[in-house]
Amino acid sequence: MWKTFKNMITRNSNRSINKNDINIEELQKMKSNGATVVDVRSPQEYNEGHIENAISIPEYELYLRAKRQLLNKDSAIIVYCSTGHRSKKAQKELAKMGYTQVYNLYNGLENY
């Protein structure tokens, strides 16, 4: 039990914010300026509640569906999940695919 707790603390303390991580206020501002908001959680999680006007593209389907749903690789895209872990992976995946303005909601919906 202690080992699990220690790992959770260590994992969370190692999360660092970078230039493409944004907070709630920045999300709202970017959203009002036309950014696309993508929920990378499962469809069930999305159906239980999501950010208004967010589209659902689960992280495990991102590679296939981004090509069909996120057509402009130069437009602002904000990805989010529950805690920021899946969306961080999604952010990196989209960048590898050539998307130039991908932002991650730091800590996900934990603070929303």
C-alpha cells in the first residue's frame, strides 16, 4: 500500500508544465478565439460530462480519427482528459502527425 501511495506522489510531482500546457482561463480564451477542443477520454467518460462544444476523439483512436476530424494542421487544438496524462500523450501524438498548435489542459478536468 505504501509503495503504491509513494508512486502516486512521485508520479504527480514529476509532472512539469511546459509551454504547450494551458490552464482553464487560457482554455476559455483560446476557445472563444476558435480553438478546437478535443476530449480524449473514453466515449463513456465523455457522455458523463464534457467541456461545452468539445469533440470526442478517444486517445486510443486519435491517429485514425484526427485525419478525418482535425483537417487544418495549423489551427489551435486543445486536448484534455481527466487528469492530463492521456491528453499529454495525445498532444505528443498530434505533434508527431504534423499538427503545429496543440495545447494540453494541464491537470485535465481535475481543476475544471
